[in-house]
Amino acid sequence: MDYNIFWGDMHTQFHSQKHLQFKNGFPFGKSWQEFIEISIKEATRYLDFYPVIYYPAYPYTLPQGLTIESVGMKDGFQKEWETINNLVRKYHSPGEFITFPGYEWTGDRARWGDHNVVYFNENCPLDLSMHINTLYNNLGKYKAIAIPHHTGYMVGNRGKDWNHHNEEISPFAEIFSCHGSSEGCNTPHPMHINKSMSPRVSGGTLQDGLNRGHRIGIIASGDNTRGFAGKWGTGLFAVCARELTRESIWEAFQKRRVYGVSGDRIRIDFRCNNHFMGDVLDFDDEANFEAHITASHAVDRVELIKNGRVVETKCYNGTWDIPDTRKKIRIKFRVEFGWGPTKSMGFSPAQMIKKWIGNVRIREGKILSVEKCFTRIGQRIKEIENGYKWELIIYPHEEGELFAGNRQALIFEVEGYLNSLVYLESGEIQESFTIKDILYNSKLFVNLKEIRKLIKNKFGLEDKDYENSRYTSWAHAWKIKVHKAIPEDGYRVKFDFKDKDLKNDNNYYYLRVSQLNGQLAWSSPIWVRNR
């Protein structure tokens, strides 16, 4: 690839402190500024770039008792915006961690759709104009972008109105977030997570905008109000840039060299006639598409969407074999931590918190990389000789979360032999298995000793004192699952397709990649115009 892939989250937002809520499992400080600073510091562990998004709105209750949310500029917003800009400047570190200042536009977004404004520089205006066209005109005076998000809601009620769109100011849009997917009406992941907003409907989806001729890149980001940027399972943003600087990242924004994933960090190199995703090409002969994909799990299928329709699907599930060789091989396997006691069982939130301290090592092999799939703040992992050690905290699952927040996971890529031995230690769990073992079988390790001790301390009961005790302790124990390993042929694939049907004046093509575990990736489109 000509570019490096850098990962970020464009949509972790910090409400006006009048709307600040501290959530379970977040050891944030006492002030609004501390809340944001700890979030930024945590993001440096998981992300490469991070626009710090201010949310200038707060709820208030009318004398009649109805609670509503503010719209437009209010007292105190400007001072809070200055705090955001100061923190962005403080933590910006070229080559290591890139920050940008941004805010969620709270003008008349019910009518025009939601947008996040991101500036290249600090100290630009907090513009809460009521009309989207006014916002576009004002942002044109600065290096700024406005990112439409959850566009698939009803137009006129928080969905994107594609009649009012500026490609220069909005070079891309969010296809996926904690709300679900705005790709189209008959596409994976419906939008039914939000309790009160409308379901996904035609008119504002990404495919609606593309079908109208707009050149829209594709990203994903969390829309997360809990302070944890890059939360696994709610969307992540990939940028294909030459170096980790504001200038290089911003250039990739403008050229639409971007794509989105739902959670796992799937790597995509998508081209047409050697032009990269986001490009516009003129051809009258043949379009040759090629993609190289390195997934985090087994690739199920890759679909090429042309003008809103799937024109080519390649299924990779079952096309690869488990290696049978004496040579070194590469695999990926996921280790998942979590589960545990629940409130319905009678435990308090404090008793449902679990800290896993442990490590993984390999004999006659090497761990090449680790991917962090975290849903809570405070997770730590560090490389050691022949392996990694971790301190992971499992908090209770919170109502309304898209994915189980009480589970954390690590994906290891390993090079070794079939009989190379992997050692996993964490508390009372001390296990070993070969690469061959996990190529054929997943494994579940259950922490029965700790849950039985907890039941005895809380309720004064041992297994013999109540019926169904075996299932009760097993079901509510903390567990570690080692998923079946995937050989390299299963997670590294190549896709190609030739298209001679270029009759339309403006064709768009993008990839949708699906893993067997349900995780998705969407490339930005390539546009092919008929000369």
C-alpha cells in the first residue's frame, strides 16, 4: 500500500457540563475538564487521531414538566468551546497522536440532519447557525469539514437532506455508529438501537445520497457520550495517509481516502485501475477493481456495490484449509474476557466488577501483533518477552449498550508451528494449548472458585445448600473464551472484478466486507465516469 492506515474516532462527544453524567466504570475526575482530559489520555493508548467533539446542548424542564433539549447558542457555550480548544492544543503531538477541535452542530438539525464540525486549527468559531446552508457558507471561510451522521433517519427529523449538501465541506459521512447503519434500507445492521428516534427509512441513507450523484466518502464512528473514544463495536474510522500529521490526515479527509469498520480493525486496500478509494476516474473501456484485505477474523464474503446494487459477491468461508505442515504458519485468535454475576442474581454493581491480571506467552513461536477490542476505559496491555501481559477490568453491562460492555477482548496474530505451545494465565486459570488445538476447537475457561466464594460471602450459601447449584455457579462465573484460530488464508484475501458496463455517466463502486463473527467494513467509493 502507498499509505499507512491510521485509526480514529470522529464522534466521541462531551456534552455541555450542564448535561454531564458520570457512567459506571469510568474513573473520571471531579470537573468537566478532568473528564475530557482523562478521555484524551486514554485515547492515546488505542487511537492515532482524535477530534475532541464538544456537544453544545443541554436538557431542561419546562414549567409544565416537559423535558426538552436546547437548540442554538446559549450562555456558557463559548467558554466551554475555549476549554475544548485548549485541550486539543495541549495533547496534539505530531507523529504520535493527532488532535482536532470539533463540535456537534446544534442548529436546526431536526430539519437538516446531524453534522459534526471539525476544524484543522484551534480557535475557530463555534457556529450554531440555524440553517445548514448558512453553516456551509460560514465554514467555507476556514479549513473545516462537517460530517453528516446517522443520516438514515427520516429526512426532516434528524435524517440528512441531500438536497442541501456541499461536497467540499462534507467530503464523507458516517455509515455506522452506535445507532446502527445508515448504508441503505436493505443493508446489514438496521437502526433500532436508539429508544426514541425514528427507524431507518429511505431518503437520507448513504446510498440515497450517492444515487443522487454526490461524491461521499464513507467512515464509521461511535457517537459515544461515555467518554471512551474508539469503543469496540460502535464504529471506527480508518484514514489512509502518508504520515501521522494534521496536514497528511487532512489531505486524506479531502481526498476521501477513508473507510469505516463496525469494530474489528479490518485493513482494506481498494483500487480501480490503480486509483485509490475516493478517486474519480474517466474511462470508456474497462474498469479493473482489486482489493487486498487483511481481516481480524475469518472473511465471510466481500461484496462490490455499484450504483446501489451488489454486482459481485465472493464468498471466502470454507475456501481455506487448516494447515497440515511442519513449516511455520500464521494464525489469528481472539481471547475474550467477561460474563460474570448479574444484578438479577442479587449482586451489587461493586460485586460485579472483576479485574483480570494475566499474560499470554508462546514457545517456539512469536506474537506478531495484538489488536485491542475494548468497550470500557482503563484496560492495559504491555509486551513482555515471548508474549503480552494485561490488566483488564470487567464492569457490569449497562442498559442500552449496542454490544455487551462487560466483555473485553484481544486479538493475537501469531507465527509458529502446529505444535507450538501457547500459555495463558489469569488468576486461577492457568492453561496451555497448541496452535493446532485452537485451529480445530475453541476453548472456555470458567472461574468457578471465585463465583462460589462470592456466593458464600454474599449469601452464606455453598453448593450443597441450594438446588441447581451447578448451573447457577457456572452460568454466573467470570469466563475466558479462546476463539477458534483462523489461518492466514482465512483472514488475508484478495478480491478482483472487471466491469465493462460503463454506460452511466457517473458510476460509483464501494466494498462491503463481512467477517464470520458479524463485523463489517465499508470502503469509500471509487467513481468511474464514462468519457
